[in-house]
Amino acid sequence: MITLTDNVEDSDIQQFADNFFANPHVLKLGYGVDSDFRNLVSSCPLYEHAVTHLARFVDLCPLSKQILNIPSVRQKLGSRMRSISARERACIEEERGLSELVFLSLGLPLDKTYQISDWERRPLSEEQLIYAALDAYCLLEVYDVLKQWVVESRLRINMEPAVILSWLQPKKEKPRRNRKKEPRPGTRSNDLLPPARKREPIPPQSLRVVVDTMLQGLGQHLRCCGVDVVILDNSAADHARAVEIARTENRIILTTGLPYEQLRSKVPEGMCVCIPCGKTIRQQVSALIKYFNLQITAQDIFSRCQVCNGDDFVRVQQDHMRLAMGIFHGRFQAPLPGYEPKGCPVNLVDLTLPGGVPLKLGPLPEEVVEKNSADVFFCCSNCGKVFWEGGHHKRIATQFNYILGSS
Ligand SMILES: [Zn+2]
């Protein structure tokens, strides 16, 4: 986008956007596009006309919810869910969102491993390109399946409902008193965080925050730096929930734009911080590091599970992980009682960690386990997600170098 706006005439970009988004001859599919469109328009306002004149654009998120609720579809999916192992079911229920929909309609979950890789770096890696292409392509196949289910159900469901963009809905005007007009926090181009008073340096583990879904990417990034982050899973009605968590768990709310105005009066001074919008995640993280005077060391990177915020990992050696994968994929049988390999923390009968959490082996690529690309695997003892220090891990780790330099 940055290169585009530098090299292409504004009118050409606008024309392209109109020809694409507002083209009634071509059906476009997306999933959960509300915030995507908001980000697109805020980073390039030239798209605003096209985005406010969408034609034949379908958001599969609300549409699929409607279709998955059809009784005959629910019945079909119920038996599909029963046909898989408890392990796989736990994996799918944990992933949610598009990955869950892809599993329900196509029978395989979507691998989200690259979701949090560095998308600002160029050129993108081959894995990133494949991830991005799959993330889009799967919608075509999902849509076909959803259409088929609707046909089979003999119900009349509009397969091309208009997209409702929450941030474009007119807001109810309140009678204005003579208030001083101040720009909304987080909306000025240079609006970084409010000036911090001099704070004592703190390690990232002692910063406890809560963010809503709109700031999910920031939340995951902060977790990777060791910050204790609760991410709310529902953006619409959950400001009250953020306030409740802030109060009961003594967490600072990170939010942006309008919600900041609504939330800051509900929590004590300083317990609600406005994140500037229209900034990259790196810029937001850098600003937060400065604001809270966080001292992040190399040991903090990946000290917390980016999926569930857990900070306890079980180390599993490669040969034990290979065995677990073989059992998971049905190539080996679990060892008989008394014949378990020494020092293997995984229960190989039901593939769980000590404490009973199922290992998430489904998303783990076989070649990582087979090709000696990692000696040891770190398994989150809270959610079972498996991390490893392979090439991918190192590449992702280097994207946090900017943090180590700044604190
Ligand atoms: Zn976890």
C-alpha cells in the first residue's frame, strides 16, 4: 500500500478500488471484514468511496453463523464432531473463527502458525505467501459447501447479504452542551500515548493488561514479549467485561478511539490507556514500552504462550515428540504400561501433558518433527500448543530485536 500510494495516481487507486469492491459482476468473499475495512480506510482513505459502496461483497462470518444454525446442518456437524477424537475436537474448539469454520465445512482446520509472523517485512517468505493465499482461497471452497447445505436444507437464505460495517453506522446524536472541542484521543496523526510520568523500570511479566478483539494482534505481540495479556474474544458488547476484568484482576485496559472515552471514566485514573490507531503494531508496542518503562530481555521473548497467555511450558525432546506424532497419526501404537520411554513427559496413551491438557499435534508440521529441525519442543501446559526453536522460530525471534534495542 505504501509503495502503491507513492507510485500510482490517487485517481487510479480510487478507480481500481471502485472497479473491484463496487463491481456488481463479481462476487467477493471475506471473513470478519468489519475491522479489515476500517483498517484499510484508515491507512488509505482513497478506499473509502469503494468500501462505502460495496456490491456483492459477502462476509462469511455472519452468514456462516446463520447457516450453521440450521437444524439439519447442526445435525450433520454434530455427527462430524463426534467422529473425531477428543484431542482433535479440543484443537478445533481452541482455534475458533475461520479455522473452525474451515474444519466444519471442509474437514480440516486451517493452520494459523504464520498469523503472527512479521507481515511488514519484504520480501514475504514463501511460507507467508502460502499462508496468505490459503487464508483467502479457502473461502471459495467454504462458500460452495455453505451453499450446498442451504440447498439441501430447502430453506430460503440470502447467500449475498449486504455487509454491515459497524463503524459506518450513524451514531445517535446526543444533545451537545457547550463542551470544548478536543480531538478524540488516538485519532490525531501524531497522537501517541499521553505523556508518562517518570515510572520505575519494570519487567514485562509485571505488566497486566486486558485488550479487546480489535487489538488482538497487539495483544498477541505483547504476549510474545512476556506481558500478561487477557484478550477478550467478542468485540461488540464487551466493554463492560473489560471493566470487570480490569477491576477484579487489577489489569490496565488498552483500548483505542471511542471505547477509550467510554471506558476511562469507569476505572481508576491511569488504568485505561489509549493506543494510537493508524500505527503499526511495532509502533504501538514501542510506544507502550516507553510509556510503562518496560525492560524486556531476550529471555522474555516467547516466555508466554501467544495463544492462551500461559507462562508454563513442558519441554519435550525430539525423539519423544516423534513418537507422540507417530501415535497421533496412527503409525505407532502407544507403548504398553511399563514400556514408556524414560523421561518422556507426554502421556502417550491419550497424548496429554502432565495435568491432562491434550497436546495440539494437529497443527504441528510433520517435517519439523522428522527433519531434525528442532531438538526440543516447548508445549504450553495450559492449552497444549506446541512451539519449537526451528528456523521459523528464529526468524520470528529476530522480529523482536527492535524491542530489545529500545528498552
Ligand atoms: Zn497456551
